Amino acid sequence: MNANEHGSITVLDKMVPMELVYPDHCDAPEIIGASHGWIATLKDDGILRLQDDLNPVASDTDPKRIPLPPFVTLHHCQTQMVTNVSMSSSSPEDEDCVVAVKFLGPQLSFCRPAQNNAEWTNIRVENPCFYSSRVMYSKKDNMFRIPASGGHLIGSWDLCQHITEPTFQSLQFQNIPELTKYTRELMDSCCTTAHLVESINTGETFLVKWYKKMVDDIDSRSKMKSKKVMVFNVDEQGNAVYTQDIGDLVIFFSRCEPFCVPASSFPGMEPYYIRILDFDEAAIINLAGHPPFDSAIGEFWSPYQIPPQDIIDT
């Protein structure tokens, strides 16, 4: 189903390879990330491939497969475990598109797939606070950005300047609410990740701290469940102001890059919500209302929420 920006819903019949839907399939590649509806896969040959099978406007009969150059592993780094993948435009076939791959550990790699003799530009991120963080692309600033663990620091790589020379910005957290002892203890017991989300419509940048805790489901299998989120509006001076008011926006978290859309432009959407879809959880978080959480634990295949696509009737 596609909800487009004109306020209507288009129902799409989409054929997708079984190995992309069911990760236990015998031919399933390792899916290491997704960006703009392009899935990044990695097989035993060590080649990252971008494919558009899950993109609602892509061809079912002629899906695209774009192999990237083999990874080059920096000294004292690894390129087998990937944190996520991000792209600077909606298609790797765009001439200026840059693909960023953040590996677990110090290495961050960039590639321009559409260029002749494409190759990786590899960067060692020295600060350990970034080792497990995710990379995102800021369309507003034309930069790739990474929030440090805990969210107190943001590293940026400028595509228009020297991409190998990052800049760093320290955040000053403001308007933090007074928390109960129970809430503080709950947050301390959680696994915390920090994510940057940019609104193309309003130009705002949000830092979302996501708190998850291990719980047992009905089959006594351990799964991660969301317990709390905190949203901060980040300005250019590095002020990170806690807020429950994100205006008319809805924020989406899944195995794709996080994104947000204006709720009033999409049928069935309500503002102030965060929608989460992961392999073991589907949740809706109301930032401004009660109850704040509606979460279901289970198994959810293909947990990919794709940003709005332009549907052209033919």
C-alpha cells in the first residue's frame, strides 16, 4: 500500500523474491540495510548489492541489481558486520549519489556507484562513541551525519568539501523533564540507541533516544521491546531541546532509514506519533497523549517502512 502526498491511497500488487521476505529461506542473502526503498544485501562473496525489489514503483519483471566494488578493510577494522547503509539520493544510478556504509567499529566507507571506476573512500572514525552508531544523510546540509552513542555528539561529513575531514558538534540538552525514580531506573536498565531524523518539509532535525529492554514473549523467547523514547529538536547551534510537540509530523523507524512525513498529507496518519516496525516488534508511540505506547511482540517479516514514492499511473 502506498499513501501518496496528494492524500489518496494506492494499493499495489508487488512481487518480491522469497529470500527477501523470509530471512530463513535457503537462498536468503544477508540484508545489511535499506535506504530510499533500495535493499543492501551481502553474500559470501563479500560484494554489497543494491536492489530495488521492495520499492513500490520498481519493476517486478526487471528488478535492478547494482553491485558495488569489494570492500577494502582498513587496518584494525572489519567489514563483515554492518551497522547500516545510507544513500544521498533516491537512486544509486543518479550521477551524484553517494552510498555510505557504517560498519560496526571505526570504519565508515563512501562510494559513488554511478561513476566510472567507482571505488570506496574509507575513513577511520577514531572516537569509540561512534563505533555502534548509524549513519544518516541530511538533505538540508548535504552531509552524512552520525550521532554518538548517547547522542551528546554529532559527526558530519560534508559532500561538498573534504569528505574525509569530519566536523563534530557537541549538543547541549535542554528542557529535560523531571523523571520519576521508576522511570530513571527503567531507562538505566534499557539498551539505548540515538537516531537522527530530518524533516524535509519543516527543515527540522530531531534526535530520538530509543530505549529498549529484553523481555520474554508468550513462547518464553527473549525479544527486545520498546520502553521509552525521548525526542529532542536540534538546532544549528547544537541546542537539543526536549519536546513532545513535533507538529504535524509522524516519525517512522524500521530496518530502513528513519524518516518523517506530515500527517495531514497522508490518510490515516495522526501527528505526534512514532511508528516502529522491527523483526520482533511493531509499536505505535503517542508523544503527546495517553496511553503513550501500543506495542506488539512477535515475528514481523520484511520490517521495512519506505519513504513516500511518486506513483505515476500508466
